[in-house]
Amino acid sequence: MTNVTDILIIGGGVIGCALARELSRFSASVLLVDRAWDVAEGASKANSGIVHAGYDAVPGSLKAKYNVEGAQLYPSLCEELSVPYRQCGALVVGFSEEDRDTLEDLLSRGEANGVPGLRIIGRDEMLALEPQLNPDACFALLVPTSGIVSPYELTFALADDAALNGVSFRFGVDVHSVSRESDGRFLVSTSQGDLFCRILVNCAGSSSAALHNQLSSVKYSITHRRGQYYLLDRPAALPFERTIFQCPSRMGKGVLVSPTVHGNVLLGPSAEDIDDPLNTETTQEGLDSVMEKVRLTWPGVSLRTNITNFSGVRAHEDSGDFVIGAVEGCPGAYEALGIESPGLSSAPAIARALCAQISEEQALTPSPETVPYRKPAVPFREMTPEEQEKALRENPLYGNVICRCEVVTEAEIVQAIHRPVPALHIDAVKRRTRAGMGRCQGGFCSPRVASIISRETGIPLLEITKNGGSSYLLTGTLSERAERKDRT
Ligand SMILES: Cc1cc2nc3c(=O)[nH]c(=O)nc-3n(C[C@H](O)[C@H](O)[C@H](O)COP(=O)(O)OP(=O)(O)OC[C@H]3O[C@@H](n4cnc5c(N)ncnc54)[C@H](O)[C@@H]3O)c2cc1C
């Protein structure tokens, strides 16, 4: 594979992948690299999945601009890419006069940002809308245009569309340093050798400030802010139709209780500053802080159906706003830096704006033709009985249910392995198909998924990993062990 490309994107989160998709519409070679072994392995896989309406960001900030523009793009983008998205609405609840002031403030910010339909409602209306809410809550900001999305499924779809249109993806490529050479090209030194490009785009999330500072005399600084969650199994009936927020604070948008697009219930996140952005462990202290706040919103909460906990790390730039555009004093270099919340909501708009700037300043010419997006098949569990029968007739692998909790068939796993950005490890299959996302968390299906990956790709079973690198699942075969025993 060549180490020279026109455009190099560092970071395969939702921002890097959305940008790659936009740039794939131009006649230039584009390579996206990520230190992880799949796309959506950073903040883009572990967040609340809320498409914020845009009432929280300070009017005039980049966060406000891109959040509102991005939220407007979501319905058509998710329809086009077949990504689960629902405009379920939200309530921001208040418990005191001080909270009422905060809600009034959010209302006027939202109106200044152009968010439609916002209004403050009283207790009766609030409880009529959401009967499980704490009756001690006095009022709430009603946000009809708030939405929910599957953040990693969106990232996979963006990446697949980019790959179909010629973008190359390389994983396990940790970028150590970036510099601009005397001929104007960039030298990007990585764990897999040196790469060269004419245009460099830094979408490296937690590393974005460190890489920026190697290119510019204007310096930025990122604080890594971890958020921990509880994920509850799918209940027979959702406790809340909408996302329920408490009033935001300096540390973020506060703890929420929200349905997910797959019908689970999400509780969190905490907000704690940490040193290592790769430290995504969950702690008793962090989870307790989440539950303390959740009980205030939802006194009837029970953790009996908790199926997993996880955490994600926000990249908070210390000025408090996004940094997007050309890198100061470094022609040919661009960035999307410090993209914390509402970064997911803003991603489609950030990608469009950045691509427009790059294509204009670098005189990129539009590609003569675009390969249409190949929508993944409807999941078997969502098909009607007639559709299931038809699918089974056309492909008998639909008859083999691999993940019983989430009803994922062998056909869907095989399709995920052969997507344009292929799923080559257990977690990659899990996030694309939901095999292992249910109550048993992969206890039953992981070995079967490993065998299918091995069969489909020719990768020896012993080399199949949980999430790439050296995260091997198996240490040897029983016959090898018997052989070793015979020799001793
Ligand atoms: C707890 C939490 C809750 C959130 N909730 C919401 C929400 O509800 N709504 C919303 O709009 N936003 C939310 N966000 C924000 C949103 O998740 C982020 O803004 C968005 O995912 C940022 O995308 P990104 O592509 O910039 O970063 P990332 O997804 O982190 O991607 C950056 C990529 O760069 C790679 N990388 C880093 N360093 C290097 C290197 N040196 N070499 C190679 N690759 C590198 C990483 O592996 C990673 O894949 C939340 C974030 C968190 C953490």
C-alpha cells in the first residue's frame, strides 16, 4: 500500500468518517488512519447518542452554529444511510427557583439559536407527558426537536459510504508526530512507518490538541472528561418516551435518563477529569454519582435489569468551544479539535463546512461519478414474518440464530464481515449487528462469531481478537496442549 496520499485524515470517529464521506466526492486520494482497529472506537462509540436540538450552546459559538445545522441534517442523513434515528423530544426538568432561572436562560439561548418549539411547562403537563417523573419536579423545558441516534452505527455507515467512493482506511496506525516539510508536504510519523500527504486533517479527538501544537504557534489544551453509564435491558414498556435531562452545569449537560434507538434505557453520564484519555474503566464512585442523580429524575428506577456499564471520554478544549477550520500558520493543514458534546449532533454540519473550505482552498475538483450507498439489509428481528420467510428462502443462513438475546442470524454476521469497512473482530461484529449486545453480553455467541469471522476471512481462529491488536480470545488448542504435555 502506498504511503503517499493527497489527503490524510487522522481519526476515524464520527467527525473523521463524516468528513471522509464528504471528501470522497472529489477527485483526490483520501486515506483515513486510526490508532484503534475499527472506526468509532473513541468518544463516538461511548456517548449518550442524543441529537441535541441546540438550546444549550452559547449563541454565536461554533457549538451553537454546528449543533443547530447538524440536527437539521439528521433526519434525511439517517434515512439515506439507513441508520436508526428517532426524534423523540426531550424535557429538561427543574426542581427549584434557581433551576427555573436556568431553564429560562436555556429557553432564551435556544430561541436565539433558532431552535423551534421550545417552551417551559408546569408540573401537570410534565407528569401527563412522562408519568414516571419525580412529582417533586416543578417545571421543565420541553424540547420537541431533540432526537436519539445510534452513534456508532452512524459512524459505520459514513465510513462504508466513504470506502465505497474510494477512501482507504488503515487501522492500528498510531500517529506519533506531524510536521510540514520544506516542499509543503506533510510528514506523518506513525507506529506503522512514515506517511506523506499534501493536505492533512486532524480529527484525532483526545490527541487533536497535541497534534495541532506540533504544527502551529497558537496552542490549545484538552482536558479529558470521562462519563460513565448504566445500560438497562429492553423493558416491555419504556419508562420515558423522551430524553429526560436535569439542568446542565459547568461540567456538561448533566445526567440523563433516555430511551435508546434499540429500546434500551440509558442512565448517565458522570463527569470527571482524568489524565489518560484511553482510561475507559468504570468506577463505583462514578456510577454511584450517576445513580444519585438518576433517582432524582426517576424515583422508581431499578438496577435489576442493568446489562452493562461503560464510559466514554470527552475532549474538552479549555476555551469551551469547538476549533474548526485551517490550522493557524500552517497552510494545507485543517482540523476539528475539541469536539465534545454536542459533537455527535454537529458532525454532519462540521463535515460539510470543513469539506467546503478544504475543497475551495485546495482547488479540489468534484468526482465525475459517485457510487450509491449500499444500505445494509433490514435486521432479521425487524422483518415481518413474510419478509423473514422470503429472506430465509433466499439465504438459508437467516435460519441460524447466532445471538439469541438480540436475535441476530448468521446471514447478518456474514454481511457485516463483508461490509466496505469490514468487521474483523468480535466487537466490530457486535456493534454492526448487535450480536453480544443483549442480556448475556456475548457469553453464548462470541465463540460462534469468532468461528464465522475465521471461516469468512481465513484468519486462523487463534488470531481472532475481541477488538484488534493483541486482544486475543484463545491461547491455544487442546491438541497443542496435549502435545506439550506429552513432551514434558
Ligand atoms: C460521555 C459522553 C457523552 C456524550 N454525549 C453526546 C450526545 O449525547 N450528543 C452529542 O452530540 N455529543 C455527545 N458527546 C460528544 C460526542 O461523542 C463527540 O463530540 C464525538 O464523538 C467526537 O467525535 P470525534 O470524531 O471528534 O472523536 P472520536 O470519536 O474520539 O474520534 C477520534 C479518533 O481519533 C483516534 N486517534 C486519537 N489519537 C490518535 C493518534 N495519535 N493516532 C491515530 N488515531 C488517533 C481515536 O482512536 C479515535 O477513533 C458525548 C461524548 C461523551 C464522551
